[in-house]
Amino acid sequence: MSRILDQLDRARMTALHRRLAWAAGLGIFLDGYDLTIIGAVLLLLKPQWRLTAYDTGWLGSAALAGAFAGALLGGRVADRFGRKAIYVLDLLTFFLAAILCAAAWNVVALVIFRFFLGMGIGADYPLSATYMAEFMPATNRGGVITWTFGLWSAGAIIAGLVGFVLVTYGGPESWRVMFVCGALPALIVIWLRRNLPESPRWYLRRGQTENAVAVLRRLNPAVQEDEITRMLAERQKALATPRRPTSILFSRRFLRATLLVCGPWFIMDFVGYYATVYTPQILGRLGFHGAPNQMLGTVAISASFLIGYIPLALSIDKIGRIWPQIIGFVVSGAGWVLVGITALQAPLKPQYVHGVWQQVPQFGLLAFSLIFAGMLIAQILNSFGPGITTYVLASEVYPTDVRATGHGFATAFSRLGAVASTFLLPPLAAKIGIPALLIWLGAGSALGGVVTWLFRVETTNQPLPQDAAIDHGP
């Protein structure tokens, strides 16, 4: 690692650093809003469009399938053409798709529009993570990325509040307003990103020294030009090596890192997205009667994210990424098991629901309290661990020439878990029951802790690897 890259890793936080963090974080905010608001949308659309369990699965998974495609495409484009290449285009895609979602006329149209909306968000994940990782000082990198990614929770909380208001006081078409409310903030993010600089690490990797010098001067005006020019010239030949294919992610050197960032993130999304997208429906099955109560419960669970997220953001650059991820997986899994076991013990009573007689569980105060406590535990520990750390690790383990590609691949792989969860689990829940399903998901969450331990790579306070051929980073 050259002295100039050491200076990047040791730089002080500046206004430019903070603007980059907000520009990235607000894109993640939109993802949190969009993936949570669909739960409120489904409360209104299910009786209006007479949605089946499979319709619900399609609508819940469409944006995630789009995110899979967008993450693969966005990461590769960012490594080849630069981080700025599609950093505005992806948000424009999101904005237009959100407006089209509001105008959808049937299930098929809404599924298609949400797929394109997901592509915009999916492309943004590797771009935002790479931007932050490559600009932030090493001693602040984990904390800044954690604080920024926490805006996902802010988006989810806002979505819950918007959903509560419109479900309670809006008409049957107010689900269209929910999508429009998610589209408007995208314009702010587009404006914020309009003239951000390209990553100096990417310029260095491409041998574009003059462009790198210009960005470095914005980050640290005190650096002398002759010092920058001399150090860059020493590395120019090495940095101009050919682009590396995606297959390097599975090379002997990076296979462990790839397994670390892909396996646990897949498990986290498989467990977490079912619980996130269908929170109102799950709460309805577990004793929260009425759409307004279900939305208020959703808001409370989303807000509990802060209880785990804030301590992690304050300590991640001291305690690392691995142990919070392991603890988060295991304890959040225990929370879901507690919910499932408690719900299974509830006595059943026949009730006339939606035109048919059904066996409805009856929850006493103790059972109701245990169920809600278990859901809060699951959310809090997820936010203290894998809900954040999977995103952070994927931005740190790869060298510059494949960093966005690697993060994009990990994001896409995780979205396979999310798609499988949101598409396949609703019919399975209808067959075996939500309580039994939550027990299995809790066990799956614990597996994420095991996989993390087996393939652990600690990146805390370590310099980012610049080039796979010449650096020996984590």
C-alpha cells in the first residue's frame, strides 16, 4: 500500500466525506421505505384485487428480483466505468418505476414496475457501499457505513407511519399515494449526487493520475502537489494492469471472503425479508387485529431497530464486525423461536372470518407479551449484527478493481434469499402455519452465525486492498 493510499486511510473527516455519506445513506433510506411499504399496500390490495397467496408472493418478491439483477449489473458497471457512471441513473430508474407503481392497473403491471424499481435499488447497493468504503478513513469507515446503512431503518419507520395514516384515514386507492411518497425523496438524492467526485482509488486503479490528484486535493488541500505526483508516478505502471474478471471472487485468495459475505447475507435476507415485507400479515396472525393496529405494531418493530443499531454504530470500529454478526444471528434466531413456540401453545377457537369459519388462536396477555418481546429481540439483535455487518463486510474484503463487482455479487446472492423468502414462504405459511414457519426461520438464523465463524475475515481498521495482484490486504 503506497503512502498516498495511507493518507486516504488516515484522512480526517471533511464536509465532502459527510456529503458522500448522506448521498449514499438516502439511497438506502429509499430501499427501507419501499420494501416496508409493500406490507401496507397489500393490506389494501388484498381485498380490493382479491389477491391469492401466490399473488402476494409475486408482489412481495418482484422488487427483490429486480434488486438481484440491478446489483449484478451495477457492480460490474461501477468497476469498469467508474462509481459515478450510474450513481444518478439508478435513482432515476427508481423514481420513474415508483411513479409507474402508483399508476398500476393490475397485479401483472405492478409486479413488472416493482421489478424495475428493484433494479434501481439493487444497483445502488454496491455503488453506495463502494463509494463510502473508498473515501472514508480506515478508523471511521465501519462507523460511517453503519450510521449510513441505518437510514434503511428510518425509511422503514417512515413507511410504517405513512402506511398507518393512509390505511386508517385514506380511501381504497390510497395505496397509490404510498408509492408516490416513496418516489419524491428520490429527487432530493438525485440533486445531492449530481456532482460528486469519482473515487480516487478507482482513478488510481485506472492510471488516471491527474484526475486522482484533483479529488485528493478536495479531500486534503494540505497535501503538496509534488509529493502526490511523485508517489502516483511510482505506482502508475502497477496500477494500469488489466481489469480482473468476476471469477477472481472465487480464486483461492478470495474464496473465503466470498463465502463470508455471500452465505450469511443470503441467510439474513431469507429470514429477515419474510418478516419485514409481511410484518402486518404476521402480526394479524399473532393477535394484532385490525389494519391500523397491525401498522402501529409494524412501526414499533421497525423503530426497535435503533436499539441495536446505535450501539453497533458507536462501537463497530472497536469490537469489529465478526462477533456482532455471530451474536446477532444466534440471539435474533432465538427471538423467532420464542415467537413461534408461544404462538403454537395458544388455544384455538372457531370464528367467522371473511365469510368462512376458521380456527383462530386466542392469546392471553402473557402470550401476547412474549410474542411481541420475541419479535423485538429478533429485530434488535439483527440490527446489532447481520442486518448491518453483512453490508459493511462486503465493502471491505475485495480490492479496488473488483470491489463494486464483489459487493454487487454478494448483494445479488443475498437477494436470491430474499426472493425465495418472499415468494415461497407465504404459501408455505398458509400450509404449515406462521408459528411453525417462524421456528424454522429461527433455526436458520442460528446457522448464519455458524457460517460466519467458519469463514470469518476481520477487516476492522485495516487498509482497503487496492489491487489483487500487488496488495496483500485482508
